[in-house]
Amino acid sequence: MKGKTWLFWGGLIAAAGGVLFQTSYDVQDLEEKLAGLNRKIILEQESIQVLKAEWSYLNDPTKLEQMAQAYLTLQPTEPRQYLAMDMIPMRPADAVPPPAQALPGKALPGAPLPPMVRAPGTGNSQLAAARVPAAPNNNAAAGIVPVSAQVGLAKPLPMEKALERAPVVVPASLPSGAALADPSRANRIKPAALVPGSARAPTEKSAAPVAPAAAGKLAPNAPTARPTELASRPIPAPAPAPKVAAAAPAAQQPYQPKPTDSLGLLVARLGANR
Amino acid sequence: MIGHDHGGPAGYGQPGASTGSTYVPPPAPSPFPQPAPQPSAKPRTSLAVALEQSRYRLMVTAAVVTTVFTAISVKLAMATLLAGGGEPRQHVALEVGDTTTNRADITDRNGNLLATSLVTQSLYADPKLVSRPEEAAQKLVGALPDLDYKDVLGKLSGDRRFVWLKRNLTPKQQAAVHRLGIPGVAFEREERRFYPAGPLTSHIVGFTGIDNNGLAGMEQGFNKRLTEEPGTPLQLSIDLRLQHVLKKELAATVQEFSAIGAAGIVFDVRNGEVLSMVSLPDFDPQDPTGLNPDTLFNRATLGVYEMGSTFKIFNSALAFDTGKIRVSDMFDAAHPVKIGRFTINDYHNLHRALTVAEVFQHSSNLGSVRMVQQVGVAAQKAFMTKMGFTKPTGLELPESGWPLVPNPWREVNSYTISFGHGISVSPMHTVAAAASVINGGLFHKPTLLKRQPDGEVPTEQVVSRQTSDMMRRMFRFVVTEGTGKSAEVKGYVVGGKTGTADKQKGKHYQKNSRMSSFLGAFPMNDPRYIVYVLVDEPQATAKTYGYATGGWVAAPAVGRIVKQIGPLLNVPVVDENTPEILNSTYLNAAGSTNWQQSLPPVTAPPPAKGSTVASFPTQTKPR
């Protein structure tokens, strides 16, 4: 009995000793790991500090200005280029005429540029021309080819930028004005099926005198699936076909902001189109 | 006990002594019968002695053992219970915000670093461990081209155990040397102060010595704070972009007019923050001693100058604030003022009486003197003290100049002070005081530390709101129709006051060395910022028709600066001719603030600009 007690206590002590031993080594391991981590943290902090200093050094306004003068065509801003937010009027419904949809061969080559657009360099048309063949469907892209054919479309630059950003997103089979006016194409969408009669009636009425070709076949403002969706992209193919037809002659004369066109007047006052 | 077991005589053994391990032998049978008391007496004596001895020995032993064990127990208890569990070392994970450096960063108000401590590695060698010095030296020079081969070779083949090869390597250099793998060459961690903005903020931030102790600027002024809280950066009120604009324009002005120096300040009149402060020439804080020691002189805070006509701001404010003088009051500006040996005259005498507005517009010395004659010496002294012109500005920089104030303040002093001579203050004094004149009369102590957005700004009302309102109109009037026309920037409603002071060399005023300055503020309908430019000894050019006065030298610079910093400071552009703006800024020469009357000026059109020099005839000695 006595021996067993001794054995029990002895075993317990041995087990405790073993566990303690193991724990102590575990702790040592962990401590070493922690010390290593701390060293790494210090190293990282030091390199972050170096990077911060370098960032500040490179951001020295004196250097930045020299580089901007050397490599950019930007000028120092002037007070007249700044405007308080509340001085900008809300955009009226008809303030900005829709971008002129130039049918191939219709627009003049020398049509002036709208405001806010820098005079395009000679390389622009080449760029556009080079990019258009990359589109998957050349034939279908004929509707937007006027851009590359230098017909003096209203907005060559945004178009080019859109192509630059996402050449794939721009569908080659974009419904151009001509395509929209195409009855066979318009036939595919049945406004009657999509638009309730009450909503459709006024649009039909307003569209009828302007563009008889499209009237009745296509409800421009109807929430149809594809044409509007595509046309809402920054492509010179706006959804309302009647408006396109109405604006086509407007593109042939220099853009003058109308007295009602507050945004256009603002832009002209700021001198952005100079 | 043993004794008892053996049945010894009970009287021999003492129970107290028998506790030890003493062996008491039984008494040997004696062959001779001995007298009864003797056998008992004799063994008793020897035994008692032995027992006594051993008893003492035992006690000593016990005492020693007890002492030692007690000491061990106490130490054990102290080590285990009182010394924090007896862990030899504790490993604690680093805090995120901790910094490894011993000196805090200094940043501008937007968080751009102006000064930071970088941990660098310095290269040293133990020549005993370098086996082939020639090869090692060749390799080192290859990696660090600015080292000299012979020098390195000499160091590496010497007898010493430690030589510095190069201090403060860049990380790239360190990697290059590390890659060489030369035995006996090692790195030592050191800290180095680094100024990313370089000379742009050198006069504000200052610099440190080799042991990273601040020797100038904020580095010195906040040395204790920077070393005690290395984790939190010290944020200044300076804006690096404004600093750049200011320095660029000042440098252009200095070059154009071949001046010897310039100072500029951009000041927030609403809370006393110094947004930008430049003093030219400046220095490179990485190498402050490498250049001309004159570059270390801070003209904006340490230099005290006679401010010239800029002081007419305070003269006019004093006149309005006493209530004795109104803006339409007329003062004679035709006849020179004679006091004692001195004669005070105007640079361009208009030979007629002027209103207060015209005195300010044409910067007439005579008119100013007549005004202060009416106000009195004591009032002027009290006012100038209130404006802070009798003690340093309280800016945090150690380089803060003491103004030179006349003592005693006599009548002649009051005359000259009225147009800015005879009292020398620093540009910072002038700007802080002018801010209080136009911001509604609240004096804010200038500061270089960014104010907390919700913090209380210590203020002191020094002039009345009505005075301040009139001073705004006067400022604006100088720019629309006075000497400061070239400071006008369309849209920002600039106002200001020119100043030109002849410099005193020895006892005489020099004719052709002046301090030309312009104190501009914008927008005057609701002043927010003061832009101050002071040019030291500008030389007239053909373009300025021979003038080197404040209106020709400093005012255009202020205009250019306002034009560039206005957008950066989010100051809205307004049309100056709208009724709201005119209501708060209009003033005409007759002293009328009613712009709707749009009266024709009651006087002839102002003469050519640049007529702002407050000058003495050369033969006089003003002091």
C-alpha cells in the first residue's frame, strides 16, 4: 500500500516535471519567434520610414513644378478657372444639344468642335482609323466609321477615349442612326409588347412629325432592352432617333450657346473652349 | 537520553545538555575506594566542562545554520514573489504606433514630412580581421565610389581594432557593400536627421547637429518635445505648397531687383497660424555650415527693421480707435513739419490738405504726423504696446528678435513712428498686428503649430470692430486707387499697404538702400489671409522707371502670390463690383463709404505710383 502511494506520487511528480519541461521549451520557442517577428517589424518600420521620406522628397513642390514645366503642357491655374459648386446651375433638360449624329458623308469636314474639346491633332484620325479594323465586325461598324473617315463628327475625342478605354466594350454592331432608322431592325423590337399603351402614346405623337421614318415603329424613350442600353454608352448614337435627325443640321454650324443654355454659357465664360 | 539508557548517575548528566549526540561513558570501576564526594565531584567537573563546551558549539552552529537558511529563504521569497515572478526576460510584441527612432518627425499641416529620423548603417572595419586589405579596399571603392582607395587601404592595413570607413550609408550602398561579403567589415546602426523638403523650410524647421540635437528653428525650440515623444510627429501650421509659391516669387523678385535678401509671410488672420514663412537667402539644412553664415539669418522673425509706411496702418487704426479722427477729416500735408533740428517732408508733396483716406492712399508722412499730433504721444505708446511692438512675438522659434523701441518715447519719436521710422520690429510683428487691425480687432498670438480645429484660440480685442471695418476699406482703397495697384488680382479683392523705408547705416539714412515691402490681405470683404513681402535693398530697374519702392517691387510679387495661393486656400472667387462686396469694401478719397453715389474724386488723380518713400532730407540726423 505504502509502495503504491509512493509510486503514485512519484509518477505524478515525474509527469508534472515532464509537462513543465515541455512547456518551458515551447515558451522558449515562442519567445524566439516573437523576437524574430519584432526584429522584422522594426526592419519594416525602418523601411517604411525611408519610403515616407523618399515620397516626401519626390513630392517636393519645387521639383514637381520643374517636371510639370518640362513634360506637361499644363499651365498654372488662374482664379477664373475656379468656381464654387453653388454657382454652377443645374443642367436644364434641353441645355446641351445631343451630339450630332453624322450620317456618313453628310457632315462637313470642317465642322467646328464643340466646347471642352481640344483641337484634335492630325494623329487623331489615324489613331481612330487604326483602331477600327481591330473591331470584330468591320461591316457592321460602318455606322461609326465616319469618325475615322474624318467627316468631322461632333465628338471625335470622347469617342476615341471610349475606344481607348474599352475597345471591346464598344460593340461593332452598334445601332447607328441609320441602323436605328432601319425599319427592319426596328421591327425586331415591338414597343407595344414592352411599353404600356398610355406611356407610348405621347412619344409617338411627338416623334411623328419630326422623323416619320422612325415614327410608329420605335418608341425612343421606351424602356426597351437593347437599343437604349447600347446607346446610353458614350457613343455618338443617342437613343432618341427623332432628336438625332433634328440635331444633324445643327452640327453643321458653329456651336453657339443659346441664352437658355446656362451650362454652355458657363463653359464659354470659363474659356475652356479656347 | 543515551546517558539515561546506560543508567549513568542521574546527577552527572544534565537533561539540557544530553540533547546533543554526546556520548557519556559509564564510569569505570575504580580499584580504589574513593571518598564518596570526590568521585562525584571530579567527573562532574570534567564532564560539565565538556558538556558546556559542546553546548556552546552546538548553539553557534545552530545559529549560523539558522541565519544562512533564513537568508536563503528571504532571498528566495524576494526572487520568486516580489521580483515579478522571476521571469528572466519578457518578450512583448511591438506596438503598431511605435517608432524605432529617438526623435519625432516634423510635418507640415497636411502631413508632408519636413524632418524625419532615418536609421542608417555606418560602415566600420576591424583591420585585424581583414585578411587581404588591397582586395578589400578595391572592392569597397568599387561599391562606394566616393571613398578614396589609398585612404581606405591605409585604414584597413592599420593596427587599430576599429576604424570608421563611411558614416550613414544609404540602403542601396549598404546592400552593395553587404553583397561584397568582405570579412572584418561590418555595419553599425545609427540615426540621421533628414529633411525631405530641403531648403524650402530651412528657416522654420532649422537643423540638428551631429548628435541629433536641435541647433536652430523648431528643432531647437521643440528639442525636448521631439526627444520625449518620438512617436507622435510635430505638426506645424506651415503648408508646403504655399511655402513653395512664396519662395518662388520671392526668389524671382530678389533676382529681378538684384536685392540682397527678402522675407515673406502668409498668415491666417482668423487664428494666428503662420501658413508660410520664407527668408531669403536660405540654406540647406543637411549642410547648414557649408555656406555663407548670413544664410542662417531669419529675416522674417529675427531681423528687426524700420517698417516705413506700412506703419501707417497702425497710425490710422490708432487715429480711428481713439474716436478723435474720422476718415473724412482733413490734415495739412503741404507744409513740412519742423521739430527741433529735424524737418519732415513728403516724398511727393501734394501741396494741399488731405483726408485720412488720402493720407493712407498716397502714404503721406506729413498727414500721418498731423494725425498723431492730434492723438498724442501717450495714446500712441499704449497702442503700440497693445499691438505687441515692445516685446518678441512669442513665436515658437528661438530666432525671435527683440524690437528696437525708443526709450524715452518723446514727441519726435511719436512723429517718426507715425510713418514707420524710429521703431524697428520684425516682419512677424507687423503681420500679426496688421491681422488684428483687419480681422475685427482680435489679436492672435502668431504660432507655427497647427491649431486644433476645436481648440480655443487665445484672442485679445485690441481695436474696435468699427475701426477694423474702416481699415479694411482703407486697405482696399490703396489697391484700387493708391500705391498698391499692382497687387490687384481679379476675383480676390486684395487690399494692402505699401511700405518703403530707407535703411540706416551708422548714423545716416542711405538714399539708395531701402526696405521695400507690401502688406497685402485678401479677400477684403472678409479678410482671411495676409501676404507680406519684404525686399531688402532692391535696385530699381528700367522696367520700374527707376523706382524701387514697395509699390513697384513688393506689391506685384504679392499679386502674383495671391493669384497662385488663392485657389490652394479655397478662397472663393468673387466679382469685386457686386453690391455686397462694394458695401463692405468701398471707400473714396473724400472718405465716403457710400459707393452708390459714386462721386467723382474730389481731388486731382493720384500721381505716379511709387511715391511712398518716407524720407528725411539727407542733411538731417533724425536720431
